[in-house]
Amino acid sequence: MKIKEILSKNPKTNAKRSEIDISEAFSLWSILTAKYLAHQRLQMWDSLAHDLDLKAQLKITIEDFESDIKLMEHRLEQFGIKGPDNHVIDIRSGANSEIQSDQFIGMQMFALWQEFVEMLLRAMRTSTTNDLVYDTLLMLLKKDIPKIDKTAKYVKLKGWISTPPLYNGVPQGTEEIDTAEAYHLWDHLTFRYDTVRKTYKFLTFAHDAEFKVILDRGMKELNGQVNMLENEVRRYGLPLPVKPPQVRPPTQNTEILEDDFMYREVLMGIQGAQTFHALALKQSVTNDRLRKLFSQLLLKEVNLFDDFVKFGKLKGWINKAPKYGTSQ
């Protein structure tokens, strides 16, 4: 049984659609503020760019941001949040267009998508009251994550990005990876080993039947990811980290840990995994296949977090944040 199946058998867990907490109110406001500022930067870069392909990319990106701005303005209005000061609608730079190179602008675009993915992940981490707010952030994130991969390929094609130091232990005939990608693969595997260990312990201590089912499915997913990461580590000639023991003695006293505490520990583990995946995605510039792999892992973790938060609401295991303003 999946989390979605459990949720479908129970009443909706969302509070009133008008109810948001103080963190969600700040996140909506701060994201709109950042969108305004980014929109100005993009217009400035458009006025300074020379490369026709780059100008076309900027035009698409500006239109994308204008669409996001309309959505975020609508969300602030829905929830009665005062918006930030309005931004300059149009920018025409009178400065010398040679002061910023196309390479600089292209790399700034790459950094821009990384910035917004990280901002959205931080906002989603604390969005546990209103499902509409979370769904909005999730939609924006799913739209932005592929932009990192697309822009990385674009700046590489243009020769605008420097190659980090390469990992020298790659077997002959295997594609190159750089030192950051090598470390992230190894680090992901060590993190998954510890997560498997923790999840198994929680599974032996859990009492709630539905929680045990979810943990059991999580164990299967984690073991599948461990096998995949082990194969990737071997593929590139990296040393395997120490693996946890396979034989685990049964626990005698299962009363020392409560379900709600274990749930929140797992929730924080999912949040930690999102950070791991996002950093790996951000720093993977040499190997396109690995960047795609980290992107897929991040999206899986984000979807899991969404379902897991809703399950926690159903069980009453999420500590409720203070409500925002008149929505109390």
C-alpha cells in the first residue's frame, strides 16, 4: 500500500484553503520579491547580450518569470498578504554593452536557476499547513529543476563554463566525471546506508499499522537506490564506503520510541536528502548523465515529502505552526 492509497481512504487532511501559517506567508512574499528582482536582472542582461541564441534564451526566461510573477501575485492576494514594492516593468540600459560579456550573462542565468531551486526547496520544507501553497511551490520546482540541466548543457555547448578537476580513478572506457560528481556519488551512498539503518530501526519500533506499511515500502525503495548507487560507484572506480551489517538482532522493548517522534525524524531525513540531491545537481557540470540522475533523485524525494507531510497531517503528528494574520 502506497501513501497515496492510505490518504485516499481517509478524509482530506488540508485545513481551510484560507489558512496559512507564518512561514508560508513569508515564503510566498519572499519568492515574489526574488522573482521581481530576477525579472529586472533578466531584462538588463537582455539589453546587454550580443549572442542571438543567448538573447532567445533570455526572452523565453523573461516570459517564464512573468508567468510566475502573475501566479505569485494571485497567491498573495488569495491569502491577504501585502505584496512587496512593485518592480520596474521595463529596463533599457544606456550603458556600454561591452561591460558584461555573453559568457558572464550565460553563467549568471545558470546561477539564477540554481538559486530558485534552492529557494523553493527551503520554502517547501516549512510549508506544512496549506496544501495549495505546497502544491504551488511544487509546481514551480518541477518546472525549474529541468532548467538547471538545460542551462548547464547550453553553457557547456557555448564553452562558457570551466571544467572542475577530474576524478582520475575512472576505469578506461568510462565517461569522465569531475571531483565534485565523484564525491556526491560516494556521499549519496553513505547517506543512504545510514538512512537504511535508521529506517530499519524505526520499522522495528513502530506501532501504527499504516506507518509500518509506509516504512516497509520505504525500505524497499531505499535498498533499490543503494543497489543503483553501488553500481554507479563501482562504474567510476570509486571505493565503496563501509556497509551496515545485514544481521540485526530483534528489539525487545519497543516502547522507548513513539510513532510521532519517529515520523518527524523520517521527515527530517527526507528534507536532508533533498538538500543532498539539490547540491549534487547544482555542482554536476561535467557528466550530463549523472546530473540527470541527481535530478531524478531530487524529484522523487520532493514527491515523497509531499505525500509524507499529508500523511503526518492525517495522523496529527506534525506540530502546527502559528497561523498567519486574519486567517486564524
